[in-house]
Amino acid sequence: MNKTFANIPSQYADPKTAKILLQSIPYDGTSTWGKGADKGFDAFLDAAENMELYDIETNTEVYKQGIFVPQPLGSFNSPEAMFTACYSLAKEQLESSYFPTYFGGEHSISIGIIKAFYEAHPDISILQIDAHADLRPSYDGSPYNHACALYDASKNCNLVQVGIRSMDVSEEEHMDRYNVFFAEDMHQDESWINESIRSLGEKVYITLDLDALDPSIMPATGTPEPGGLQWYTLLKYLRMVFETKNVLGFDIVELAPIDGLHAPQFLVAKLYYKMLSYKFL
């Protein structure tokens, strides 16, 4: 039997009545430094079991909307196989009535998911919250590498990038500077919040790489870049996005647990639950 999110009662995990889908894709095939993102979902579920399910900020218990956790999307023998499986599964799930959420795994899992979303909703905007630009056309011989996670989206839909503080010079030609909010500038004031939201269309898909957060609170990720977002700043921003836009789904990627350190996965469990709380408020 599948584990439920946060050990919620089975009546709220029933696939026939749940409004929320939580799909795990524990793939870590192309990460180039810190490994372990394939272990992220299990650590996240373990932490969620120790989390209070009443959200003070929103005065809600969003788990009562129902959260269904299907079987993880299997093992893959190549990045291409991973992409095809993610794309096909997301296309299928977009035809359901669920609010779809995805959990990595590394950021390459988002490529096929985002493709399914922009094909189903050609007017969708992609909100990337991330330390890295991820705009390489190919890396290590594959266009389905984690360093290429948003390249396809940049060519096919409105991409807004928030929190960027690391990139290769070759990525600049694929970047729309008007839609990029660099961490160094964000640190000066909070004008980026309204400006980035204005850059989004009405429909939004969020892809959230946990290295967007500062490593002082999120060290458990493949490449922890200094100078990232803090907890309440990110929550303030996400709540405004959910309140002003129609968020159609989201993914959270790149949790690579550190043995003996529980705080990062507990943060991610709270973050996931906060995002659901904002969506169903």
C-alpha cells in the first residue's frame, strides 16, 4: 500500500475523491555534483508525518481537499527515457480533474511536464524559482539534462525566472532579460515581487528548485548557491502569485537529504503544504 502524504486518514487519500495529485519522480540521473535527489521524496514524506496539518496563516486544513499519492514514476535507463515518461504521464494527468503537483528528483523531470502543460495551455506562463538559469540547449550530451531544465520552455512559452544567481555566459542568448529577476537585484528591495507577477500571464505553472532558497536554511540540495531567498520572503511571494494568477500545477525539485539533518526536508514539507494552502484558500 502507498504511503499517504503526512499520514493523513485514508479517506483523504482516496484517488476517487482527492482533488490533489502528488506524483513522485525520484530521478537523479544527470546531476553533476551533489547527488541524492532520488532520495528526496522519501525524506519529504517522513518529515511531513511530523508536521501539524492546521495552517495558522490561512486558517485552513488543506489536506481535507484530498491528496492522492500514486506509485512513483519508475526507473529510467537514459535521460531521454525519463523525458518521454514524464511527458506522457503529465499529458495523461492533465486530462484528469486533479490539481497536479510533482516532486523530484532533479530538475530535468520538469522538461517533459512543462511541455505537456504548454501544449495543453498555449497561453501558460512558466514561473521558475531557482538559483540557476538552466537554459543550456544541451549538456553532457543530452537536451534532457538538469542544466537544460528550462531551455525548451524559453522557446515555447512565457518564462519568468526568479532568484537567478548562477549561469554560464552561453545561456545569456536564450534569456529574456526583462523576465529575469536576479538575486543580487532582489536583495536591494522588494519591487521584484510586483514586477515579476506583472510579467506572468493569467495561467501559471510553477517550477521550484529548492536551491532558490539560501543554503543557510536549505543546504540539502545539489548546488547550494549563497545569496538565496529566505522563508518568509518566498511565502509572501508565492501567496501573491496564487492569489492573483490561476496556478495550474507545480513541481518541487532537487531535495538531496543530508544524513542526520532533518530541518531541510521539514522545510520542504511545510513549503509544499503552504503552496496547497494558498491554492485552495
